[in-house]
Amino acid sequence: FLNLVIDFRNFFFNPNIQLVPLIIGCAVAPIALIAWDGVIATFIRRALPNKWYDYKVQWRKVPEKECKFYDALHIKAWKDKVLELGVFTSFSKKKIANPRSREYLEQFILECNYGWSIHLWNAVLGFALIFVYPKAFWLPVMLPACIINFVLGMLPFMILRYNLPRLHRTRDIVELKENRNKGQAQGASETSAGESSSQS
């Protein structure tokens, strides 16, 4: 058993690795992960069609059990403290700026769906960079870096997923109000037309 443990350790980590290469590897790891995350995010946001991410896509809606799981994690206490990457784009997802506009809410949902998908794939595919490094760096350098990248990706993933049901409810309410107002306007128009016809 001891020989198996030693073989496993030597497979992932060379105890004779020099300090300077180790420092360089640690410095390059976060840069490589950020660049890789950027490539994934750019591909998803620019190459994949909006119709895969808009509010009509049923399987992207968040079930109630998932929201209860996030509540169990006390997400409300820390969600506003996590960096929102919308600050680097033209659309911020930190708060609802125009809750009375159905078009704005639908765009908000679209951006959230893109956002959680990007964060999920970044978190998972980040581990692929482990195999880009020499084997001696896998355990001491890349595995910890990828775990940190995973956590940093899953936090905004959970926040965006948690916010989606409220966005859908708000959008549906706005749509109902719009339809009701259209019905009232149409009824008033028909009444006015009827009165004009009877007078003539």
C-alpha cells in the first residue's frame, strides 16, 4: 500500500521540482485560466444564437427545489458581495434598472442565461488546463488553481440562477398589464367608433 501511495504521489508531483520553475508556474496559472475563461465566454456569447438562451427556453428555467438549495446556503447574505462581470460589458446584472419594460426584462433574462452558462463551462473546463502543464506541476500548481477557478465560477452561477425566477415572474406581470391595457384601449376605441357611427 505504501508503494502505491508513493507511486501516486510521484505521478502527480515531482518532489525534486526546482523553486524558480514552481514560482513561474504559479504566476502563469491564473493568467492562463483567465485567458481560457475568456475564450470560452467569447465563444458562447458570440457564436451561440440568442434563441438558445431567451426567456422562452423552458429547460433553462430554475426549479423551486434549486432555489431552496440556494436559500439553504444563505445566498441572500453574500450574493451582493460577489463580483458581477456585467461591469465589464454594456449590460449590468447587479440590479433591475427598468422593471416596467418587458423588452428590458427579456434582455435581462437572456444575459443571465448566457452568464450562468458561461460561468458553468468556465468552472468545469478550467480543469482541462491541468494537462497543458508538465506532469510535475499538476498537483502543486494547476489543481489548486483550477479548484479556485471552479469556486469563483460557481458563485456567480448560483446567483444568476437564483435571480432568474424573480425575473420571469416580473416579466410575466408586465406582460399581463400590457395585454390588459391593450384590451382596455381597444375596447375604448371600439366604443368611441360605435358612438360616432350612431351619431352619423
